[in-house]
Amino acid sequence: MFNYQQPLKYLKIAAFISSGLLLAGFEANAKSEQAELKTCTDCNWNIEQWKITLPVSGDDYYNNGRTSAAELIPQECNGKEYLTNDTHLPWFSRESVNGKERLKFSVDLGGQVSTTPNTKYVRSELRELYNFDSENRCSTKEQNWAVTGTHELKATLSVDQFPNKDVTGSDPKVVLGQIHGKDIKQALVKLQWDGENKPVRVVLNDSFLPGNKMCSDCQPFSVNLGVAPANLDWDYTIRLDNQGIYLSTLINNELTEQFLPWGIETEDRDGNKVTLSKAWLEEEYYFKAGLYAQIKPSREFAGQVFSVSFSKINIDHR
């Protein structure tokens, strides 16, 4: 645990005020004074095992000339700010709701946003740092795990706000949890909320190409889990081992489960025959959790906000 928070640089942020969110076009200079980091004894997560990607560019946030999305990390790494339980930004903050600590993620689809490489979508999303307690914590290349043992991400969350389909022309699709491979363009697992009247959908890829290459022969497919209303806490589990991938939701005390084995034919939600390639077993991975909007941002969508909050984000490697 580090004792002091790095002073934040002066920065410009474009935000908007919508439904009580600090998200309207204004310019602000923000600076955090050095302060003792506070331990959150009631937080059902370990903030030190994550870094966060923000929906604004490095240039807008750090004034560093970079157009790709800005990051915060729980240590002084290459001039990046600390990510702590006391970080409070328009796109990420910790809040106490009815005596329960929550992490809140927000994205305005019409704001001054920026994306990461290989995507047209924006995010306020945590990325796992597997070796967060090692001397290599600043190197993303050293923050991935191999498929030995069991690896599990469990979360409790609520979708608190979502864009109006009449404005965006699209269902309010948002990814809430992922397993991603190191240097692989295609995500292995994306757990996606498509609206409060549709099943939670998990999008998987049957195969991949290494080296962040496009794969014309790889086939994405989906399996369904439970239906999760907005403004209601529900749970999901994503678990991977050398037998396959286990997926579940627990919504209003109703458990919905799926299991997809490696190298064995099974069915997707449309009844198509699909097989997860055993080649996935040779790769390294990391978890992601938070808010990854699946609607392309546009100035026309100003005020169309995704906001989700988590009361638990737990990782277990055993």
C-alpha cells in the first residue's frame, strides 16, 4: 500500500450535467493535493489489482499529445495518476449508497470521448493487473495469467442509466465483464447487457489469430443468461479452467448457467453448432470489468449516458 497520492496534473475535461451526473460542456482545472490514502474496509474489491481506461484522450486528461484513451494505475507508472478508492472523476468514482460502497462507471456517448486501439467504442473500464504486488506492476506485458488452475471473476452490479433507443437507434448494449487474451484482437468472453427486457448475452469467439491480427475465419457466437432489469443488483460469474468456460447470472434469486468445453461441439443461443478451439488454452489472459459501451459515440448523442455501479468485483486465481 502506498502512503501518498501523486499530485494530479492540471487538466481540461469536457463534461455535461445529466440526471445529477457531473458529465455538460465546461472547462475545469482539477488538482488533487497530496493526502494519505484511505483504506476502504467495506469495499468488496481490491483497487490495487486494477488499472482503469477512461473515455477521454491522454491529451485531454494529461496534456501529453496522445489521442488514445487515458489510463490511471495504482502506482506511479510513466507519469500516470494513481487509481485509488478515493479517485473521483465524472467517469469513475466510489459512492456509498444505503450504507453499501459502490464503484460507479459513467460514459456520455455524445461527450468529448476517445477510444483505445482496435475499437470504435468508448469505455470506463478496469483492466486486471495480475502481478499487481510485484516489481513488474508497471508493465502490462507482465500482468497476464496462463490457463493453469481456475480463474474466476464474480461481480454484483446494477445498470443505473442507459441511452434512449429512439435517440441512438440501437439497443443499449454495454459490456460489463470480459476475459481478454494478451495481444489478441478478439476477446474470448464479453458479458453484455442488451437492455432490461432482453437476456444478458455472452459473446465468445471460437478461435483467434495471435499478434493482434484480424481473423477472417474466426466466428463470434453468443449464449444467453438471465434477464436483468435496470436499477436492480444482480450477480455474474465468469470462470475459466482447462475444462472450459463457466458463465452464470443470479437475478432475483434465479440462477442461469452455461458451460462451454474446449474442443467439444456445443450450441449457441441460435441453435448453431459451435466449438471453442483448444488453441485458446495456450494463451495468456486478463479480466476486465466496468462499462464498455457498444454504441459508437456521436455528437448527436449528447446526454445519452451509460451508468453502471458495482458493489462487488472479486477476482480469484486458484
